[in-house]
Amino acid sequence: MTREAQQHFEILVIGGGPAGMSAAARAAERGARVGIVDDNFRLGGQIWRGEPDDSRSDDAKKTEASQWADRVRTSGVTALCGLRVVHQPAPRVLLAENLDGFCELTYDKLVLATGAREKFLPFPGWTLPNVMGAGGLQAMVKCGLPIRGKRVVVAGTGPLLLAVASYLRKHGAEIAVICEQASWSDLAKLGLALFSCPEKIIPALQLKRDLAGVPFAANSWPLAAHGQQALESVTISRAGKGEKISCDYLACGFHLIPNIELPLLLGCAVNNGYVQVDDFQTTTVPSVFCAGEPTSIGGVELALIEGQIAGLAAAGHGMEAQALFGKRRKARRFARSLDRTFRLRPELRSLPSSDTFVCRCEDVSYSRLRQHSSWRAAKLHTRCGMGPCQGRVCGSATQFLFNWNTDSVRPPVFPARVETLAAIPSRSQLQSSEVTGGES
């Protein structure tokens, strides 16, 4: 792939998860020329990673993932997998790269469905090998990591913990305990909320059956991970008392963080950490839509609904999109119940010790960060957030620990090769091109 490799789409979708796939399929089914970009080598996002392709099965046997994969394929969407957007060199132009090189993607309308990532909180030993994100461990098992016979502690908060524990158990792991930081009373309230969403009761009962016999501890969270070369055990707080458990893996996640770096780079307004959208999922930037987790953490159902609305609206079928507004309202109500239930408790701010690394890229400890009053000051004096993850891990951690807000996003959105960055025209070149009509 070279600089000359340029593709234009009427509607370009960034993100190949449920929101992106549904947006691309609905827009293409209405006649638009649609491209969908994802940095994975197969569509599905993190939630549908590794789902079997049931395209040859009858409709009754197809999973929701494979049904949407079929619609993307049959509607004529151009799938650009293994490609990552790193910069916007000019309006309606995105620069992307893959293993072979880079290209420019131009569009008339853009749908951002960039998903979310796991939120991590630092505690002593969290950087040990085999301490990893709950979704990260699940993804690695989907990609071939052997888990059979391994003893796993699953800890953090949110429904993802149960889904991951169920998946790992089905693949032969022994789940030592599931530690949920939310209280029993909050979990009971969520259980009552399920009766307003009867379609969620069956999946909930299925999870309960899959996890029968697995210890579940509310009001519980990891205090420290122990081991020499790799994880050997973890100490958890269980009903206010410390308990040490031997294990091979600690799968840990404290909710999700929306991936809003690209929307911010494009100038989309953000409120309370989420991209602002109107009823048709339109952002504050003309011709740019956003759907899924960047607008609110709501799970697969809400992501699919928002994706369809964005795709239809981008394709000029607003009336058809309006028919989905009622379903979206209902899904958002349940998402708010989830948010209230799994809100992080203040006790978790005391998890790191003075020498616990908060920024693991640059080895910046909690005691060094505590000396500063803002993200910017800490970044200038300690290099916190300046490593390979560019603050994607420590940024959300310091926001919770110190109530800091990270600075604005600067290009490239992700680490990029020098040859890709060298292809970005300077501001003076762009202005000259605009004046001369593109002649060089």
C-alpha cells in the first residue's frame, strides 16, 4: 500500500464492531457506497472477536454476529480490515496504515464506531505477567491461548466479568472466584430492573446456569497480586477481610472507557467523556455521525440500534431511522441502570501503595504523581502518559484517582511509522493546494 492508494466512499465507517457493522450494512442496503475500517483482521470488534462464521447455516442457527456479518457482505460493503486510522491531514480525508504501508481514505459522510476499552485501576502487583484485563484474557483465549486447567480469579465490576468467566469456564478454566466491587443491594436493584427488559432475563439465567458452583463475592476487589516471575496468587478484599487465593491468571476490569480519541481529533464535542450526538447520532461536526460505546456505554443491543440509526441517517433515510428511536430509549434506560449499579466505589482510590506504578509505560509511581495537581503537570515532570499507550491506561486511572482531566488529543491518534508521518502534508502545503486547486 502506497501514498497513491486512495479510496473514496460516500459513507465511511470507522470501527468493525456491532455499531460499525450495523451502520455499514443499513447504509449499504439503501444504496450508498460504503467502506468499513477496522484494525483487526476480521470484523466483529472485541465483543464478537472469534465468532464462528455461520454463513452456510440456516437462519435459525446463525448467531447475531454472523447475521450482521452476512448483511455486511451481501450489501456490498467494502471491508478494510487490518487498517488503522492515525490522522486527519485535511477535511474529509483520513490517513490510515497497515502492515504493508499507508493510504488515504476520503468520504462524504463519516460514521465513528470506535468502541471502548477496559478500564484498569492500579494496585500492588498489577503489572505482573498473567495479570491482565478480563476482556483481554478472553480475546487471547479466542486467539489460541491455552486456558484448560488454569486457575483464574475474575475481578473488577460490570456484566463483562460474568461473560468472561462463563467463556473461560467453557474452555476448561477453573474459576476460583468472581470478585464484584458493587454491593449486594445495588445488584439486587439491577435484578429488579431486569423485569422491565424481559429479553435480558433469559441471557441472565443462562449465565447463572453456566456459572453454577462458581463462588461469587460482592463488595469484593483485588488488593494485591503476588509472584516472582509471574502471578502466583492474589489477595482480595472480601466483605472487608483480606483473603489470599492461589491462581494462574487474574482477569481484571473496572468497567469500560469509550475510545474518543479520533472523535476529539476531528473536533467532535464531548460531554462527561462521551461524544455528543443528536437524535440521528449526528455529532457537532457536519456529516460526522457517532454510534455505540463512544456515545454511552450500553452494550451490544444499544450499539446495534445506534449503529442502524447512524447508517440510515447518513444514507438519507431519516424517517426509517426514527422508527428505531423507541428501542434506543429503552436500551438507554437499562444502560443507565448498569451505570448506577457498577459505579466505582471511593474505597478503590486507596488501592495503590506509594511505589505502585500508575503509568506502566514510563514506570511512574503513585507517590510521584501525588506531588502534582494536574495531568499536564504530572506529564511535564514525570512523562506520565507519554509512553506507547499514550495515556489510554494511566489517563483513566488518574482521572479516577486524582480527578484529573487529560489534555486534548494530538495526531497521530496511534503510534505510527515514520514513513506514514512523513506523508502528512504540512499546513502550508495544504493552504497552497487549496489556493492552486490542488496543482503542484
